[in-house]
Amino acid sequence: MLEIKNLHVTVGGKEILKGLNLTINDGEVHAIMGPNGAGKSTLSYAICGKDGYEITEGSVTYKGKDFLDMNPDERAGEGLFLGFQYPVEIPGVSNMNFLRTALNSQRCYRGDKDMAAVDFLKLIRAKAKELDMDPEMLKRPVNVGFSGGEKKRNEMVQMAVLDPNLAVLDETDSGLDIDALKIVAEGINRLRASDKAILMITHYQRLLDYVVPDYVHILADGRIVKTGDKSLALALEEKGYVGLGITEAA
Amino acid sequence: MVATKEAQKTVEDVTGEYKYGFVTDIETEKAPKGLSEDVIRFISAKKDEPEWLLDWRLKAYAKWLTMEEPTWAMVEYPEIDFQDIYYYSAPKSADDGPKSLDEVDPELLRTYEKLGISLQEQEVLAGVAVDIVFDSVSVATTFRKKLKEAGIIFCSISEAAHDYPDLMKKYLGSVVPVADNFYSCLNSAVFTDGTFVYIPKGVRCPMELSTYFRINEANTGQFERTIIIADEGSYVSYLEGCTAPQRDENQLHAAVVELVTHDDAEIKYSTVQNWYPGDKEGKGGIYNFVTKRGACRGKNSKISWTQVETGSAVTWKYPSCLLIGDGSVGEFYSVAITNNYQQADTGTKMMHIGKNTSSTIISKGISAGKSQATYRGLVKVMAGAENARNFTQCDSLLIGDQCGAHTVPYIEIKNPTAQVEHEATTSKISDEQLFYCLQRGLEVEDSVALIVNGFCKDVMQHLPMEFAVEAQKLLGISLEGSVG
């Protein structure tokens, strides 16, 4: 699904990722953990093609296509979704309108017709219900006045409607109470399928209790320094980065 | 009739002899460049106007000569040579303008296509000489018949001067006096056409009135005059302009609009202005210096202005309300977009004169490129205006870092019972918002359009439906190329 080779990324003149390698196959769930400033968010932005994240070396290949050659909206059209750490507010644009525009833009990219309004309404209502979101929230402007938990839940509703092939979730679990965490985890689990893949970036092991990853990677100083299974996350929780021989600055 | 004889003589005076230097050509008929009493007589004669109207024009001209061009607005443009302008030009003949759409700027056609405008309409808008009588003319005739049955007068100002002289005499210049300002005074001297609407007592106009139905008369020149009167208990919604950019060689537009509502009457006036804004380097474009004012004369009457201003190189425009009748209501909803080198200085004046009057102002300014947008507003509560209420909200959105947004609110209160609220914000389309939209699959231009439409929602929802959809598309089109 996704192959990242020797990725070097510079932000504002400073090199953040320094030769990162990562391969994610269909059906897999990967978790990336790491100390603050290790480059976790940079990785997610670089995969999505955000402006200001300059790729100086390396490659990102998605289903055999060169991702680095595509605009962010094209990558989304190819089936990439980013769950934002801090979802953005868009005043005056209803959640429903936003999501419908997004979905139809992606369909247009893939050469499909717009989804009929009635079908869209059914779809979004069903997904909101699955994720326990008040349907009234769909009419409210995107993320405006939402609590931290509501914003993250909203990201999950968007993900469910857009139904991506590859979801990159940037600290989707942070700021959630335990009930919200369970709902978000369920949203992620619903996406799990043999033809899809998920990359979770998280600070805490607790999300991994609900979404069990196939691989856990530790990112430090711009590289993946350790890879294991779920037990690595547990060991990390117990011993800390230093205990595993990983210093903040690596 | 003396007046007719006079008029005939005037026609002879101004058209018959070469010494006045008039170009009298059957195909195109123009007054010579520049402004003089003779030119005004020529215009009046061309319109076959009654004597009193000619006098009115001449008085305005005499006054105009003593006035100075205002310089207080936050706009800059080269000095206008008022003697280098044609003040009268007969409708274009088939020899002027492009022969077919092939000769029209492809950029313009691309915009029409995006707005979903039919080929026939495109031809008219682009100024292509169309021989065939197309559908909307017959549509217009049907509508006019229906309006006539309801007792509604909906005609050109020239027709009104002939057919309804009493109404014209009563209302012309009654809201915007001749000497109100430099441009309104100029308009009073040389206005060439415009629209006259009268809604009789108790009549609710059965359709949205629009100049669009008079599209066959679209080339009415740059000095339009519009008068709308809503008699007791009546209602009318009037749409001005067109969402498609109009091909236009006129550099200066100085229109005057006067609205009057009597007891319990309401006028809703919506404008989408999309004149040529000049090119990306700031060359060319229309100077749009417009005076629009409504007088709520009757008690509990209401005037509501909604405007979407996306065109013109320079806009100078303050649709205002005189809240004279007790309990009258004034509203101003505005979206002004400037891109590239456009400049807009726009806002409103709410004059609270009667008791229990209230006004609402919602202004959304969007600046992109190297443009400058200014909101300039006055809320004035007179001594006798007990319990006046005003709410003002001015929001500015900046795109890029080379544009400017300015807010200049004036508040003058002479009655202690007044309640006036003013809120203002300035924000930018952030990289974060843009990336969020892109990541969800929206293209850059769609993302900007979506964010801007969200920003303008409070205003757009006041537009009549058929206008709102096109206006939404227009916001996106106006901002094309402003990001990325």
C-alpha cells in the first residue's frame, strides 16, 4: 500500500526526518510512537503533501504511484485520509456541506458521478449514528464551537463517510475521555479490512488496547529506531523511552 | 403645446446644425465628448423629455459646476477628465462590438460557462449584436402584462417621464437631492436611462422584479437612474444587475437609486455587481461611483439592501436608509470582494429619525491580491429618535499578505435611549484551513470558494434564491488565482 524510503524532510530550514523507512501492506495496522519532537506529525504531513514540508531526499510510493508528484487533494482522491491532531474550524460551512463537497470532489477525481443528495444524507446519518454523534452536529459549521472530543469524533465521521484506503491518524486519541476513546477506537476498527491500511500516531499505549496494531514503531530523531509488535508498546509504557535506550535527542 | 414646440426647437438647435459639432450618423449617434449645456439639451431632446425635466437637468449641471470631486474615500485613481467622456451614446449598432462569440475574450466566455449561462445570453452579455428576437423578450412581455394587471408600473425612467409625470415630479430627487454629492449631481444632469417602479397600495408584487427582464435594453449607458416607490402596505423585491461580467467600454458609472416606502411597505433591493474589474496588472476597469438611498417615510416601513460587489476597479458606494417613519426598519447586508488591484470603499448610512426605528448592518469584506477594501459606515441617531436600535457587524477576511482591509465606523448619538452595538473582526484564510480542505479532496479554488462562502453566509442567505446560487459561484470565480 505505502512504501516510504529514506525520507528526508525539512521544515523551515531544519531537517526533521532524516532517512525514514516504512512499509505498510494491505490490511495492516501500524502504530508510531515516539518522544516529543521526534517528527511524528511531520511524517503525517509529509505523506499528505502539506505546503512547507520540503522533501529533500527519498520517496513515498502509494500503490505503486509516486505520491510526491501529487497535490494534497489528488492524494486524498487516491484514498488517503489524515485524521488531524487539531481539526480546523471553518465558520459558516456546515459539516454536511463540507463533507458532501469533499466526497464529491474525491468521486470526481476518480471519475465517478456526484452522489445523489438523498443517498448522501442516508450515508452521513448512518455513519453519525454508528459513531454516536448527535445528528444536529452535522448541521453545525465544521468544528466551530466543538469540544476537543467532539472534534475528534467528527474526524471519525468524516473518515467513515470518505472511506479511505489508507488512514493516517495523528494523535486522534489525545484529549479524549475513556468513552470517547472507545468510540474513536471503534471507528478505526470499522475501517480495518484486508484491502485497507491504518497508520496511527500516538503518545499513549491505551489506544492500542482498543485498536491492536500489527506493528509498533518507535520514531526518534527523524528515524524509526525500533520496530516490534504490540508488546513493544507495553514495554515502552513500562520502561519509558530512556529505559529502552532511546534518548530524547537520540 | 408650448412644451412640445420648445422641445422641437431644442432638437433642431442641437441636432440640426453642424456648428455644435454633433456627429449625427444614422448607425451610431453620439453627443460629442464632454459636458456642456448643449450636451444636456441634446440628451433631453433625444429622450423627448418634457421641459421641466430639462430644467431640472440644467439646474443640476449648474450646481455640479460649483462642486468638487470628493477625495475622502480610501481609493486612488488617476484624475478623471470629465470633458473626455461621452455622455450620450445611442444603443450600439450591429457594426460595433464583436460579430460573434469567436471574437470575444475567451477568459470572459470561460466565466460564463462556469456560471452556466446559455449561449444566447452569453451573446447578449458579451455585446454580440444579436439579430434574432430571443426568448426573454417575450418572457418580459408576458411578465409586464401580469404586472399591469396588478397596477404595478415597471418601465424605463424615460417612459415614466412621459407617462407618469406626476409621480416622476413627486419622487425624482426626493431622496437623493440634486446637490447631494458630486456624482449624484452629475447623474442628475446627464442620466440617460434607468428603471421606474411603482407598487400601488396594498399590492404585493407577484414576482421578483429584475432589470434582467429588460435585457434587450441592457445598453442603457453609464448614468442610470432608478426610482422605486412602494405605496402603503405594499411589497416588492427588486434585483439589480447580473452575475455575469458585462462587456462594457464605459469607464465611469455614476448611478443614482432612490427608494421610498410609505406606511407598512417594504422594499428589498438586491444587487450583484460584476462590472469589469480591470486586468491582473490593474489596467482598465470600471469606476463605480454610485449613490443609493432609501427613505422609509411611512411608519413601520422597511428597506433592505443586499449587495454582492465583486466587480469594478474602484467602487464608491454607500446604500443608505433614512428611517423617518416611527418603527421603520433599515437593513444592509453586504459582501465586497476585491482581488488583484481592485479598490472598494463601501458601507452604509443608517439615519434614525423616527421613534422606535431599528437597523441592522452586516458587512463582509474579502480582500485578495494587492487590493484594498474599506467598510465605511455611519449610524446616526437624531434627538427625536426615541428607542433607536442598531446592530453592526463588520468582518474582514484577508487572502495573502499584500492586500488591505479597513473599517471606518462612525456613530453619532443624540438621544440617550439609543442602543447601538458594533462588532468587528479581521481574519485570514489560514494555511491550516486550506490544507484541511485539500486533504479532504477539495481543489485549491474550491477550497477558497467554500471558505469564503462560509464567511459570507450571513449575507448570502438574504439574497433571493435564484441570485444566491449564481452569487455563490461568483465568489469563487472572483477569487481565482488568489491562492497558490
